[in-house]
Amino acid sequence: MSDSQQTVTSEQEMLNWGRLLMDGLVYADLLAARDRGPEENWFDFWMSRADHYEKLADESLATGHRMTAGYWLWVGSMAAQYAQFLWFDERRPIGQDRKVELYRRAAPLLDPPAERYDLPIDNTTIVSYLRLPKSANGRAVPCVVLLGGLESTKEESYLFENLLLERGLATITFDGPGQGEMLTDVALAGDFERYSSKVLDHLKTLPSIDAARIGVLGRSLGGHYALRAAATDPRFRACLSWGGFVQMDDWDFETPMTKQSWKYVTNSDTLEQAQVRVRDAIDIRPVLAGLTCPTYFQHGAKDELPMSEIDQLKQYAVNAPLVFDIEPEGDHCCHNLGPAPRLRMADWMADQLTS
Amino acid sequence: MSDSQQTVTSEQEMLNWGRLLMDGLVYADLLAARDRGPEENWFDFWMSRADHYEKLADESLATGHRMTAGYWLWVGSMAAQYAQFLWFDERRPIGQDRKVELYRRAAPLLDPPAERYDLPIDNTTIVSYLRLPKSANGRAVPCVVLLGGLESTKEESYLFENLLLERGLATITFDGPGQGEMLTDVALAGDFERYSSKVLDHLKTLPSIDAARIGVLGRSLGGHYALRAAATDPRFRACLSWGGFVQMDDWDFETPMTKQSWKYVTNSDTLEQAQVRVRDAIDIRPVLAGLTCPTYFQHGAKDELPMSEIDQLKQYAVNAPLVFDIEPEGDHCCHNLGPAPRLRMADWMADQLTS
């Protein structure tokens, strides 16, 4: 494959309109990204949008418009996210750091705000952000732990958090092994549940949270982690796997860019090494019998991930009440279907934690 | 022009991606509208989406998910709006009635809810919807009167209302002459201020509203009405004209479909008759000297409306502090520029009414 072919293929994969719009990026920016001239590459285009939005945020702060400033800083962090999310060279950490920086500035300005908690674990830190619903009014409320995936991190779940917050649930997001702020310290590994349980330990110390009503929800690889988290920690009351999967033994269906992502987050030297590491780390069949809480599994039939993951889940999660939400026309995570799948998931989770 | 050419032209004008997305329509529906087969016409496609969303709403209500139901009913009302908004035959009232019906069902389920007030005037009724910010907590709050335009009505301002509500302002919307629920009783006329002032009278009776802090904001033709409302009623504390204009004497720059809209809302037999009626009714030069409150005028330089409207405003509104927001790349109402112009307008209005 020539360089130019690679570029075209990459851009088609990166400019996933459904995903980017549902994650809150600005439509006018998507048009401009598509139509920009050959002199400007994808990364530079989006990083310059991030700069533009930070400038708008600073202007808004200077005139006392904190809410608008928070929005621009968050949109700027999303621009930086999607600048870097499928590059595997020095652009990756540069864009990642920029996303983290902009989201950190946005956090206290969001509505409701996101409060940062740094949780020590081993020789590193879990960076997490907690948001409380405005309707709480001092009462302890249920909480959902949101998990990012292969190249998504704690910053991208903002709009889904809003759906949960509107429904009276608190939210907490964090970066685990192989993700965002933790990647340089800890590569992808097979013990994600140590991190999700650590976050749950933290939640139990907060008077604002009803510790008996905590759910876990993850998207894509995060949907795999959510199953692992709930299967290994009975304190989770509900589990939602959004475009997730049980194991990654036969990764031939993955796109070339996704394979590169696996290589990057496992800190592997070769694709072959990455494949082995992923196969060993990403397999919850041995623990799925421990899953006992209500569990929702969402899958688009047009996902690259095979429908056989549904059978795997049924075969191994024999002790959990399972709900399957299979969309015949859905792509990976059903990003192409608009708000319907997300609203169903938010309502299901609220039902589990508030009824 | 052949029928098929007319259809293509019409559809290009109707499928205004920036406008429809910023008004909250579902991106997946826009794709499906664009890609649908020749056997399904525009009107039927969108009316069937409205039916689909009402079905989702009923399912949500049946399972106790009121917030989601409110969202679907509102999106359904938007689908009905854009089904009919540029047809000038029996489809117009059918789609209009459907929009009204779905929004009326949505109103109590919105967050915050919209409360309907029927205000008698002459031999008809002003149908209005009031929403109070959640942050009010029983305090009297400022309020913004939102005005629809040539083919937009009280139902389409929902997302803009949300921007104002988040900033602590109440909102009220209504249909005036030539608009929505009033059109069959009263065609477009030159006395819109009688209706906006009637709504203001109503607001002054409500303990939830700070009657000394009421602004008016309108989009497109509503931006013209906003100027008229504020110029003739000194109780308005701030005025925002979003893509508005001063007069409509030289309508040659209007598109054929917009001319058809004028004919429809003036209840005229011919385009020539419509042109005269519009020219006479839509001209605020005689009253603009009465405009004294802070006034914000937003215009996209790529609008069909000429830049000379800015000069007209400067020439006649000699007693008002004027703020101009001219976007060099903006189309009509700057729909193509994403959230930035809307956030600026919301912040400006909040500054006027809360400082």
C-alpha cells in the first residue's frame, strides 16, 4: 500500500461522521476537515481547531462567560483527541497532552462541573473526574463508572455523562492501563479490574455517593472492561457493555489502523507481539461466571466485531441476567444510528440504579 | 423549469444541513433523507420519521422514561416541521398540525417543562409556551420573548431556549400573525408589536418573572419583528435581531421558494400581491427612532439578505446603542457556522438582563 493510499484509508476511518458528531464535535469542522487543501494534514488541522477553541474560551472567560468558556475548552479537548487518535508517532503524545490540558481547564467550568481526584495505585496515579447531578441537592446519589476504550479516554464521555446526570446519576471517568494519562506509566494489561475496583473503593468514601448503587459502563474495549469489572467485583449493581466483546483471539477482522492501535497501547515492537499480548490480556472467559448483576450488551450487526461475541457472552456469563440490544443496521457502537441507542442505554442504567 | 428541476432545487434548499442540525434534527435522518429512493417524497419521508419518533416516545412513556419520551416527541415535532416548511399546498397545514400536536405532547415532559398559556387577542388566541430555568428556585427571573420567522414557529427555538435557560433566563415563545397556530386566523400583517406586547403584558402578571428584565429575540423575519417589538414598547430591556432586516422593499434577492412562502403567509393570490403586502407590512423605518434599548444585530455576509440592511438600521435606529455581529463567512442566520454565533447571542442577552 502506497503512502497516499494509506492516507486516504486512514482519513476515511478517522472521519467517522456518526461517532464524531455524537461525541460532540462541530459539524462545520467536519466539513472543513473533509474539504481542506492538501497542504494541511489531519493532525495539524484539528490541533489548530483546538487552539482556536481555547482562544474563544479565553475571550469568554475575559468577559465573564464561564459556561461558554467551559464548552469551548471541552470542544477544544475533543479536537485534540481526534487530531491524534489514530496516529502512532510523536503526534500521539502531543495531541494527548493537549486534550488532557484543555479538559482539565474545562472541568470546573462544566455544568455540572467535573471534580478531579488523583487516586494512587502501585507507582502511578489514576486520574479521575467525578460529576454530581444538579438534582442531588446534597442527597447521596447512585453513580456510574464510565470506561474508555482502545483510543478513547475519560474526556470523551462528556455527552453520555450528561444523559446520566440528567437522569439523576453521578458519573466518574478515569484512565486505566493503556489509556490516556496512564499509558506512559502502564501499558494495556489483563488486570483492568484492579483499577475499576480502586475507583469503586474511592466512591465508597464519598458522602455524596450512594455506595450501594454503583454501575459500570464502557464503550468498545471499555465494554469489555466493564464486563471484567463487574464479573470480578460484586459491588457493581449493573453492567453495560456498549459495543464491547468477550475476547480478542481472532483479531483478523480488525482494520489495519486498529491493529496499530493495539500495538501502540501494548507498547509492542511488532504487530505479532501485540497480537499475543492482546490475546492474553483481553479474555474474560475465565471470570465471566462471576458476573451476577443485570448486564446489558449492545452490539451493531454491521460492526467489524463478530456477532459470535454474543454467543460467547451467553456461553460464559451463565449467572447474570443478560439483556441484548442488537441493532441490525448498527456499526461499531451504533454511532451511525444517532441518539436512540444511547438514550436506551442511559434509561436502562437509570432503571437499574434508581428503582 | 421542469417539475424535476423544481424538485431538485427545492430539496437543496430544504436540506440545509447547518440549519437542520443546529435545530436539533438527527444526523442519521439527514443522511437517510438525502439517500432515500425516488419512490419516497420529502414530505412523506419526514412525516414517517415523525410517526416513528412518536412511537419511540410512547414506548418510553410505557416504561416510565418521561425525559426520553419528551425528547422523542420534540424531535418528532421537528421532523413534521421540516416535512412541511417549504410546501405550499395541503401538505403545509397537515404537517403544521402534526408539529403542533407532537410539541404539545412534548411540552410537559421537556426539562425544564414548557407551560402553555392561551392569551386571547381580538377574535383569536396567542398560543405561548413559557419555560423557567431550573436555577430559579422560586425567585423571579428575567425572561426572553423568542419570535419565529417566515416559516419557523414557536416550536423550533427549543435548543436556543436551552442556552438561555442554562444562563438563568426564562423563555417564552408564541405564534403571531402569519405563523403556526395563528396563521389560519390571522395572516402576516404590519402590527406584530400588538402581539409581542400582549405577551409582555402577560409576563408582567406572573410572579415567576422579573417584569423589569424582559428581552426580545427573533430569528430571520423574527429578527425584524424583534426590532419592531422593542422600538414600539419601551418595556423591552434588550433586543436581539438574529439574521433580521429592516424592510423588504427589494425582494428580488429572495429565492423562488421564499417568495412562495411570503405568498403563503400573506394569504395572497399572486406573487405580485404578496410583494405589495410584504413591502407594506414589513418596514420598520417609521418606528426605529423609538428603539432605545441595547440592540444586537447579527448578520452573515453570505446571506441572500443584503448587507445594506446594516446601513438601514444605523440610519434609522439613531437612539439605540447598537452592537453589530457580522460574520464574513456566515449564511442566513449563520446556521453554517455551528454553535459560536448562538453562544455569543445567548451570552449577550444574559448580560443585558442579569447585570
